[in-house]
Amino acid sequence: MADHRLEASPQAPDDESAEVFGLGPDFIDMVVEGLDNDHAAAVSRLVSTLHHADLADLIERLSRDQRARLLEMGRDSLNYDFLPELDETVRDEVVELMGFADLAAALADLDSDDAVYIVENLGQEERDQVLARLPGDQRMAIEHGLAFEEDTAGRLMQRELVAVPSYWTVGETIDYLRSNARLPDEFYQLFVVDPRHRPIGTVRLSRLLRCKRPTRLGDIMDPNVPVIASTTDQEDVAFLFRQRDLLSAPVIDPSGRLIGRITIDDIVDVIDEEAEDDMLRMAGLSETHVYETVYKTTKSRFLWLIVNLGTAVLASLVIGLFESTIQQVVALAVLMPIVASMGGNAGTQTMTVAVRALATRELAADNALRLIGKEALVGLLNGVMLAVISGAVAWAWFGRPEIGLVIGAAMVINLVGAGLAGILIPLGLEKLKVDPALASGVFLTTVTDVVGFFAFLGLAALVLL
Amino acid sequence: MADHRLEASPQAPDDESAEVFGLGPDFIDMVVEGLDNDHAAAVSRLVSTLHHADLADLIERLSRDQRARLLEMGRDSLNYDFLPELDETVRDEVVELMGFADLAAALADLDSDDAVYIVENLGQEERDQVLARLPGDQRMAIEHGLAFEEDTAGRLMQRELVAVPSYWTVGETIDYLRSNARLPDEFYQLFVVDPRHRPIGTVRLSRLLRCKRPTRLGDIMDPNVPVIASTTDQEDVAFLFRQRDLLSAPVIDPSGRLIGRITIDDIVDVIDEEAEDDMLRMAGLSETHVYETVYKTTKSRFLWLIVNLGTAVLASLVIGLFESTIQQVVALAVLMPIVASMGGNAGTQTMTVAVRALATRELAADNALRLIGKEALVGLLNGVMLAVISGAVAWAWFGRPEIGLVIGAAMVINLVGAGLAGILIPLGLEKLKVDPALASGVFLTTVTDVVGFFAFLGLAALVLL
């Protein structure tokens, strides 16, 4: 048996490869071989040793056929905690393969927040079909969760928690915890509530354990409990958790009653998504889509590309204004992409900093002016240095000092413009309540291309002709 | 007093603004006013209500003078837990303002991992000065932490933890926790160790609390404890925490002995930095630098811009090959940036997905080929659609169908090239153990510019002349 367990484990414990944790490629190969040859016993032995998050990763790597076979073989033995961990595209397929009856049975085993998360991503018809197959109390719990708006604390919270009155002693509390079976599987702190069930403090379990039995909870609780309204946006919740190093926090309804708790593991996912989303949106992507079909990927990226085509044509229109200038000095056509491209790069640097600083709240109304000034100055300094270099290169290349002068002047203008646009565009979008990451890229390159081509070709028309 | 506390709180509890948590601008204004007018009592009253992370944010927003005054006024009352939360630039200044004696006193109050974090960022001389002023055991603890390499589990871990033998009962354990004063302030689980102090399991506090006093820890512990070697990279640790929803995990030395624990709050910071770093590196930035000086910001960004200038000149050299073609058909100069820019945008989409998927391990050796094929296909499909549109635009604009044909064909070539380059470059860099995010951007735009200009102008030279 010892051998079996080693073989079945996702990796040998003394594996020294860079990928220390998670699935090894050999393990995936073994499962695939078992699935392709219908070795149900071997597959279920392999899969049974996996943590549910690793199981999700495994399922993502399989083909549709293999997924179907795995679900069929593991029908009674799989730990369906893997469902919320799946990539959206793969989850849609798995849900479809499972059918409504199996899905309902799986949901009944999940925590309420995870069940809500699965159901919220179903279509209206599928949602009704699955909910109809759930026991009444579980259906109600999920419907209650769905009643909160997406991306709010209400959606994120779990209803399972431990709430106790402040007049209880440590001893009474421990006795209650030992005797009450209907408590959540895992909890990190107790929520102390007043008679109207409003949270008034928290007691960390490590503190509870270290106090004598007769101590009253009211005397050891931490009264500085940040309470979260169920309507709070999940990014604000994430900010609070990160700022205060929280493990869990109470969620209240509009009347101030405790209705749930949010735990750090859900917040880790939010934090992860948040930074990822900014990064993806700046490149015009809605999601990573690694497991997305070619058709959907093409479609979602095309929308962004077509917007960019519009801005590229706009830049071409600017060039078109100077057709006769270019015809007379063809060197301009050779050099003009340099000015536009350097503006785009410098602007992207500023924009990335600004988008990230807005997300982490390091950039706000009180220091915006100072940072705008700083970016303009940085653009000016870098512009001057790049102007000298590119001017010298252009002079040496085409043997005309006035071409060097033109490219240098255009470079300074475009880099100051890029610095200003790089910070002002995200700030403006934030002010308009549009996600700064989503749209900054398009506007920015439009500005740097238009300013770059116009400054360079316009100056050339004035100076050279 | 009640009034005072409300006034002093960073925000009114019923504040309905978007920034629900954290510092309000009014609060910052009040502190600044107090500092500028030397109202020590008012300032210390305001500041005393702040969580240490909010205090760090406050200090970041102050000027150097104001920071010095705040540190002077709060010398005996400040909670120095704010130190590890500060932005690096600001922390360097605060450390300098504090002086070695005050810094040593502050470090003595911090958790060992936080103290190591502060000291590791000091220069060698400052480090020696501060360590010399620390009590012997604390100096040794910090030196021990510094002996581990940067960004490893050893650096990240805290030495304070609770380790218990498996033969203890729940009752004995609780009695031990109650009577022993030298335990960490906060802990989430007990580490069960064998006689040679090697971790063999963990007991969650919620589980300990729910079991009867005579139960043996060996019977309730979770033996599936992922142990982390002190040399493990912090990104691997973060992956494990995220994957398994861990709150804390034991760290072992090469002989397998338990030497520390890593907790989720440190991992949240790692996760946060990880996604941020990828985003920043793709834009050629090393850090957000919001509080960095103009000089340093200019310098760090200039290095990236000069590399990009090189690639831009390379693209110009390609254009230069076709000077005579452009002279004959000046429309080419007008249209050529469109092809290059669309390739850059499409390539950035692919590259962003690839960099992120490498970081989250969704892209690995076993599915690389499939995803390369997918990206080439997506590039082909989007290329064909954009070719039709841009070809039509060019034909309509310049009245020559063959120009539309040339731009369309170049678009298809460049978008397939962009898709391939967007995934192959990050994969190649990862294989060479270079951070894919760091260098992908430069290589990618070089490829899309060179291929774009060459395909468009080259085809034009063949077809139009």
C-alpha cells in the first residue's frame, strides 16, 4: 500500500523540480492513460488522493471526452468541492456533462457561498432546473445569496458562522462549541452579538483558548470589529482585509443584524482577480481564456482589435495630411514611427503606474496634482535625453542636421504629452466611474500616435520645406 | 469622549462614499493642520485611533518635514507596526529620520518576520548599526532570518509558533495554552510534532475547541500537512496557500525539523505583488514608484525607453529598405503604421494571456503545443477579418484595389506572426529561466514592427511597382 500511495500522489515528496507543489505532468499522463483505457479502479485510486483544487486543475487539462469519462467513473466518489475552482469555460462544460440531478446533489454538499457562486453562472433556465431539484432550505439559502448584487459582500459571504452573546463565559462557550453539531466546519473567530444580533466584537480562537473558563467574552473580545454592509463592493472588502490582515469579518444587513461572514480564502481569490483584471483589461482582454474555444477567443479579442483599427486609421489620417511633405523628404516616413512608438512606450509606463496606484488607492484626489506634475517632468527629462540620442542618430543617418532637430523637438513634445495623457486619462475615467484599466489603452495610443505624427511631420513641414 | 472618538475616527461609520474603508481626505487634512501648527496633543489623539496600516498610508501622504514632526511627536506613543507597511522609498526616509536607537527599539516590538523584512532593506552599514543596538536574542533571531535567501520561505516565516506532541490530550493542550505566557500573540492552528520535532500533522483551533478534553491530538490532527522547505521560493509557497486555502503552514529545515510557520497575511502580500510585478514588468517598470523621486523615476524608466528606441530604429531600418517604393507610392507611408500597430495590439493580447497563464501554471509543457496552435489560429481568423476591413478602407481611400490587397495580405501575415510571437517569446524566456514578463514586451514589438513593415512594404514593392 505504501507504494501505491507514493505512486498515486501527484508527485514524489522529495521532488526537487521548480514546480514543487501542484500536479506533475507524469501524474496527468497516468490519469489520461487510465481514462483512455477505461481503468476505472486505477483512475479513482489516483484521483482520490488529490486535493480538490488539484482535481480542478487536472480536469482543466483533459479533453471533453476524458472529462465525461472521469465524471462518469467518479460519480459517487468525487469530491465536488472542485467545482468552484474550475475555469469558467471548463465549468460550463462539466455542469452540462453532469446533468441537473447530479449537479443539485453536488451543490447540496458545498458551502453556501460556493453554491451561490456556481448557480450565479448558470443560465436562467438551467438555474431554475437545478434549484427545483434542491431541498427547500438549501434552495432558499442559494436564492437568498443570489438576491444580493454580483461582486458585493452579500454574494461573497457564507451564512455559516458562530455568534455568541457577550455575557457568556469562556467555559460556557467551549461547552457550547463541543455540544452543538450544527456549526460550520471551520471558523477562526467568534462573533459576539448584542440581543438584537448586531455584531459588537470578535474573539479570536487563540485568545479564547488562552483565557480561564470563568472569563466573560465581553471582557476579552476585540470591540474594534470592522463590519461590512452586504452591499459593499468586493474590492472594498478586499482592501479592508489586506489593510487589517483580517481572517474573517462579519457582514450585516441594513438594520445592522449579523447575517454572514466573509473569510480570507474568498478574499485571496478576489485580490488575485483584481490585479489580473487590470492587467488583462489594459491589453483589451476580458479574461485569460486559456481554456476558451478558438471561436470565443477570436470573437472577444476582435472587438478590441476593431476599436484599435479605428485609432490606427485616425493616426493614418494625420499622416495623410502631410503626404506631399513625405513625398519631398522620404526620410520622414522612415523616422516617423520612432516618435510615435517612444510616446506609446513612455505613456504605457505612466498609465500602468496610474492604473495600479488607483487600484491600491495610492493615487487619490489629494495627491493627484502632485503626481501629474511629476509625470510631466519625468516625460520632459526623458524626452530631452531621447531627443538628443534620436536627433544624433537621424542626423548621422540622413546627413541633415535639421532632420535631427525636428525629430528631437517632436520627441520632447510627444513624451511630455504621453506622461500627461498616461495619468490624466486613467484619472478622468475613474472620475467618470469607468474602469480606468478597461479603456486607458485605446485612448492613450490614440493620443501618442496622433501627437507624435502631427508634431514630427508638422515641424518637418515648417522647417524642411 | 464619544464625540472625540467619532471625530478622530478616519471616517464617520455611516460614510456612504465609494471609499468605504481607509483614510478620508478630511482626516489627512486634520492631521496636516495639527502638524503644521505644532498641536502635539491633537495629532497624537488623531493618530492613536488609527490601525497601523492606515497610519502607514497617512505617513506616505505627508511631506518630509511633516513626517519628521510626526515621528518626533509620536516618539513614545506610535505603534511601529506601520513600518513594514510603508512604501520602500518612504520607509528609507522614515528609517533615516528615526535614527538607529529608535529603530532598534521599534524592531524589538515587531514579529520576527517583520523585523527581518525591515533590516533586509537597510544598507550594510545601517544594518550593523541597528543590529548592534538590539538585545542579543533578538539580534540572533534577525540574523538567523537574514541567513535565508531573499524571496524564500525562510525569509517569510515567523519563528513564533505553537508545537505540541501527538500524545497530548485536548485538555492538556488547553491547559498548556492557558498557562504558557511565551506563546505567539495569534495563531490559527497547532503544529503536532514527533519527538525529533518534525511536523506530522496540524490541529485547527476550531477542531480543538470542539473535541472533548480526553481526546488525543494524534486522533484529531490532520496528517495531510504540506510542509514547506525553508529554501522554497515564495511564489511556490503562495501557489500552495492559494491552492489549498491554507491559513498557516509549517516550515522545516533540511533535516525536517520544524523551524517556523508562514501565515496567510504574508502570503496575501506575496500574491498581490506577484500579479502586480507581471503587470509592471510588461510595461518596463520595476516598481510602482508613486512616492519615488523624479530623478529615480526618470532613471529607471529611461533604461527601458532606450531599449525600445533600439527596437524602433530597427523597425525604421526595415522601412529604409523600401525608401524608393515609398517615394513612388506615398500612400504606403500613410498606411504602414496600421499594419504594425494591429500586430502589436494582437500580440500584446496573446502575450498578456501567456504571461499570466505561466504565472498561474495554466500554461505548462503538457499543453503548450495545443495553445500555440490555438493562438496561431486565432491570429489567422482575426487577421482575415481585419484584412477585409482594412483592405476595403485602403481601396476606398486611395482608389487602388491593389493597395487594399497588399494591406490585407500583410495584415494576415502580421497577425499570425503576432499570435505565434506572443506565446513563443514568453515560453522561450521561461525555458531560459528569465522572467517572461520582464522581457516579452521588447521582443514582441520588435517582431510585430519588423514583420509588419517588411510584409507590407515588401508586398507593395512586388505588386505595385
